[in-house]
Amino acid sequence: MNLVKEVCVESFQESISAVAAGATRIELCENLYFGGTTPSYGTIKQVINKLLVPVMVMIRPRGGDFFYTEDEFEIMRHDIKICHELGANGVVFGLLKHDNTVDVERTTELVYLARPMKVTFHKAIDSSANILLSVAQIKNIGIDRILTSGGKPTAIEGNETLQKMIKIAGDQVKIIVAGKVTWENYEDIQKLFPSVELHGRRLVKF
């Protein structure tokens, strides 16, 4: 099985450089300092048109928490439609309720709207009240991937929870391991989680 190296970038030029350095999939964002927000229409279009690897687009109207107003939710709907029109391979989002449980109803709506694109539930899951329960809920929704560091700052620290998440996800949902995964340590992390995909800002050297 070929290792999937999903690299998080925040510009067109970074996406080009990351693929040249070995990225096999791109997560396209802006404002990574704030955890990533939705990139511009023009950036999305140009990256999709120029790259030969899959492009996953962040759907997030702002940084901060993952509790979205109805207006923000409407923005997410529109951005998903734009990604579909532009030919993105997938979208990345995560919605929680104020009690830090997965917002199942609105997440389900966005998954339905996104199809046939792939859908990743991003690291909002690491802020959820019960990560293992969240995996089960997301699995039932039919999401393709979950991006997570097991609720900890790094994948190494989240090892125990990540192993449990992988078991719950089974063959139905692919776990993407994140959390300080770099070109310097990814081989060691892959040994801990041989069946997963890897994600990082510095997963390849560029």
C-alpha cells in the first residue's frame, strides 16, 4: 500500500512546491495560523487546474471554535457548491454543538451536499467531549476520513486514543493521523499506525 502524504498548504505556490517535494494529496486552506479557513475561489480553481494530485478544500468560514451560526452555515453550503463546480476531489469540515458533541444533523446535510466529493471531518473532533463516541457518530454519517491527533497536541501523545479510533473506524472510515507529523519523523509514526494516512504542514520538505 502506497503511503498517502496529505500536506496542508495555504497558497497556490505552496501547493506546487509540496507536490514537487512528494505530497500525494493537498489540503488547501488559508490562514493556517488560525487553524485554516476556506481559500479564495481563484486559489481553489488554479490549484485544481494545475495539480495532478487530489485536492481537498477546507470549508471553514472563520478560525476559532466549531459552533457555527446559521449565516456561517449558509456560507459553508455555498463554498461546498463552489468546490463541486470547480472539480475539487473533496472538502474538509467539522461542526460541533455547544456541548462539544458532533453536530450530526448539519454535518449530515453538508455530506449530502458535497457528494460525490470525498469528505473529511477535520480536527474539530479533537475538541469533542467524547472522541471515541464522535468517531462512531461520524462513521454512521458516512464520512470518508477523519483528521485527528487523538485529542492531543501530537500524534505520539495521542497514540493510545488513535489506536482506539482506528479500531472503531474499521474499514468504513479512514483515519488521517496529524499532530506534528513531519518529513523527519513520519516513518516512525507510520510504524505506529501502518493502516492510516498521514497529514502535516511539514510532511514533505519544501
